[in-house]
Amino acid sequence: MLRNALIALIVLHGWMNPLAVVNASPPLPDNAMLEELKAAKAYILDIRYGDTQTPFSSSSSSAATQGAFAGVAPSQTFLDRADMIRIGLDMDESGTFDKAEIGVGYALTPEKDAPPVLRFAFLNADPDNFTSIQTRVTIDPNEWTTLSSTEFSTLSGEKRYSYIVVRLVEQ
């Protein structure tokens, strides 16, 4: 199915003579193609970002998690309401992802006898919510890792907290 969709995509972009392709099915919708490509990968990088009224609580951190936000666990309310990006990837893979005003760069590197290392860059170019981070963190598969935390006050004086968290999900 993916092969037929790629052939149809090549034809649509004019990369080959459309008369030379026989029995090509119509291209998959973009979301279906992305889901199929994600499913073929060993991991899903689950990225959640957004604001909340209450700060994350501190918990006991795993031995592998290091950095300024070690042990800062996202609340289920935040995870349910946050914006989400899910990227399929394999070990020792790097890439980029762009969606509207959001840009993500990532590289997942294996470590001998330790959890993998994630190099991660995130840019939210929205002028009302500009965020830019670059980090390198050891990431335990299937555990949430907080990469960014910002406390701010709204125009009405209410305190808000902005977070970026990631989880590497084994498929």
C-alpha cells in the first residue's frame, strides 16, 4: 500500500511520466501516510508542550535522568491538555519536523549499557508564546522527561507554567 502511494506521489509531483505507471492507487491522505511511516519505526518520540495553572510536582528521579528538571513529573491533566507531536524514529537516527510555527530537531543515539541519549531542539515561533530550547539528555524509554519549564504571569496577574516534556515509547 505504501509503495502504491509513493508511486502515486511521484506521479503527482511530475517526477515520471504518468502514462508509465499502471494500477497505481490514489495517494493516501497525509495523516494516514504519516501514521504508516511512524508504525514502521522502533520508537515513537512523544512530545507534549503547553501551559498549566499548577506547577509539576517533584518525584524521585531515575538514576539515568540528569539535569535541571530531574524528577519533575508532568501531571496527567497537563498531558491530556497539552499540544502533541508524535514522531516515529529508530535508534541512531536524526531528523527534523515542522508544523505551523513549531520546529523540532532530534537525534537518538544509543549508549553502551545505558539508556539512549536524545539531542533535542524545539522552536515555537508564535510571537505570543515564543520558546526555543536545545538540550542533550539521557532518556529512559517509556518515562516522561521534562526538558523545559517556565513560570510567567498573565496580564491579569495569574501565575502560569509552561512546559515541554518528551517520552520515548518502544513499539
